[in-house]
Amino acid sequence: MRAPVVATKVLRDPVELRPEPKSEPKPELGDLRFSKRLAGGQTIVYAGEILESWTSRAGWWLAQAARLIGGPLPLTRDAQVRSARVPTTRLASVVTVTEDMASGGQIWTRLYARRKGFPQVIHSSKRFAGPTGLEEYVGRGIGMTLTIYAREGALVFRSKNYFLELFGRRLFLPAWLTPGTLYVTHAELPDGKFSFTLQIFHPRFGLLLRQMAIFREIAS
């Protein structure tokens, strides 16, 4: 019972209220769960459950609009069922990470169960390139550069710039054309588990989206 409590505390910590440290992540954090590197072509599988999947009204419209580029954002607005008769249940999730031998990056596939219909599947590619040394592509030439830093035993990935690759050229998008700042936080938990938090903050509309989950490695 203690692990979910700890996870909720870690995941709800508002990362936007703390400035990004100038120092680089500690070496021992460079291999933290989702962030660890694999041998070329190998795949690792993580299984878990969604604690919360929340969007504001503006965030819901953002997730729907993002379906035009492959649907990289969670579409489920409430991952839990609350009832006086039925205990709270959570939706399952599976994440696979495959080392891409061609690009030297990683291919991520995220599967989110839903109450009705087929699960949602999200694909993205992380590459160790660009001005910050780390980029993520989400589809249709859209991607973002990422910065990474350590905070209280966790790794925080923060979007820096969004870009569009078109006809072999890269165009950086102005701030008003972006959804805001994206944060992904990975934190260690007891019993070999770890937490995953995705949040997007807009300078005008505030918190647009928050997804919180707990995972554990099941195969590699």
C-alpha cells in the first residue's frame, strides 16, 4: 500500500515551479529505468498501470488536434473508475523501448488500455542528436529538443524547442505555435517500481495535461 502513496506524492510534485538546475544529471541517474541504454536491436518491456490521466478543456482539444500527426498525447481523460459498489480500478499500460541500430536512438511504443474500444498506441523516437543532445520525434516531421536534469533522485526531461522537418530542412516553431512546455519525470520507487509523469504547461492556459503511472520492468 505504501508504493502508490509514495508515487502519488512524487508524481504530483509541480515541476514547473522549480527552475532547471545548471548542473548535469548525476552519473548514477543516467541509467534510470526508461532512460537506460540497450544493445543495438534489443527491446525492453515495462508493464504498469495509470494512476491518473487528466486534461483541461484546452488540453483535450490539444490531444484531439495532435491526432493529425499520429496521436502522440493520451486521449483518455479519466483512467480510474470510482463507484460505491466497485473498488477503484486502474487502466493497464505497456511500454516497449527498442534500441535503434540505424540512428543510435530509441524507438518507444506506449500502449494504454481504455474503458471502451481498442487500446491507444503511441509511437515516438528518441535520438541523441541536435543542439541539446536529445530529441524526440512524434510524427509527421514534428519533434522537440529536450533538456535533462536530476532533481531529488529523479530524472526530468523538459522540452526546449519544437520543430518541423520539411523537405530536408528544420524549422523551429515560434512559441505561440507550440502547446507549451512539456515535462516528463522518472522517479525510483520501492519494490523495483518507478513512476512516470507527463505534464504540459501553457503560459496562458496553465496545466493542459497530466498523466501519472507506475511501471516495472518485466522482460528484456
